[in-house]
Amino acid sequence: MVREFLFEENYLSYLSNEDIINGILTPKNGIFMEKVISSGELYAIIPYFEKLRDIDPPKNKIFMSLDDGKIKEFEIVLNKHLNRIPREIENLTALRRLNIYIDVSYTGNIFEEIFNIPSVIYLTIICDSNVIIPDSFHYFPNLRYLRVRGSEPFNKPTISFENSFKKLTNLEELYLYFVKLKNIPNSIINLKKLNHLSLSKTTLKTLPVSLMCSLRSLKIFELKFNFNLEIQKAEIEELEKKLILSIY
């Protein structure tokens, strides 16, 4: 409640990155924060990310929320100054939600440094660059929600899941928008808890219909504006028997 009061009264917006590192964060969380401020971004503390829906947020800042000096929700910008997720992210044992923004100037490997952060439940990647996003989502082994969005029409990231699907056994919802996606790998069968899959404006050409129908937990399947996708009427009817299907 104290943090909400400080936020409502606009006190938190006056804190610098150094104030946050030295005066608020735990030492281990501060070590991670020192790594990411090289991107040049200014951070602001808010009580929780849902609050962003109800306010006019400070301009030219990105956000984090905290719990007892530990980062609980975090936004990070990858650009020519910060070209990877630092392995020190493992220090964030309370982190549940991570939003990654990839700048148009970015050309690196976001997962170049190996790490493991089981606390993250929600991962969103917004990409304005046509980079390859490595098949390393298993760095977040307990993900339940994954959203990856490119930028129409040219800056679409290339993405694959052959390896990651073998290990993301807790994934419940997957949303892919404006991405280059070669195929849906057979390893999707490992997603025993997947109940919502959305593929919009991808480069997907074929769909393993029988495999999709075999996913017992899958209830909602959205296929929107995948203009390269070749699918027969009989296959659509087969999907509709099993799933709530949106396709156009």
C-alpha cells in the first residue's frame, strides 16, 4: 500500500536508475540492474503492470514492479548498446513477468548467454527487427504464457520451437503474430497443458492437422491471415470437430 501511495503521488517517477539500484533493490537484483541500464533506458517503478492500463505512464521510461526489493515484473530493451539478456537474470528469483522489446537497430542473439530462470511465468517479446530468435525458450522452464510479436510488414523475426517444446511442459497459452515460422514441430506433442494457440500473419505453409487434433488440452486454435498456409476444407472440418477454431 505504501508503494501504491508513492506511485499515486508521483514520488517514484523522480527516482533515477542509480537511486533504484542503490536504495531499493536487493544486492543481487542490483547486480542485474547494473547490467541492463547500459541500454540507456530510464526505469520507473509501478505497483504492478496491470496498473499501466489505468494511468498515463511517464514518457520515455520503461517499467518494473517490486516486492520487498526484489524485481517481480520487468521490461528490458535490447538494442545496439545491450545485445543479450544478461545471465545475471538468474538473480531475479521473484521475477514472474518479463517483457522484452527488441529495437529495430538490433542484430544480436538475445539468448547468447545461457541462463535458467524458473520463476518466470509470463514472457512477451515485441520485436522490431528481422532477427533470428533462438530456440532457447527452455531457459524459462515454467512458462505458462508466451507471446511473440513482430512488426508488419518487414521486420518479422524468425522463430522455431523444436527443442523448446520438448521442455515447456507447463505452457498453457502461445500467441505468435507477424513472425517467420517454418513449421509446427512434432515436439508440440509435449505441450500437455496447452489450451490456447494463436497464429496470426505467420509464414506457416503447412499444418500437421492430425497432430493438432491429438493435443488433449488444446481448446482454442486461432489461424488468422496466414496467407501462405495450404489447408484443405476436410482438414478444417476435422479441426472444427475437436477445437474452437478461428480461421480466415
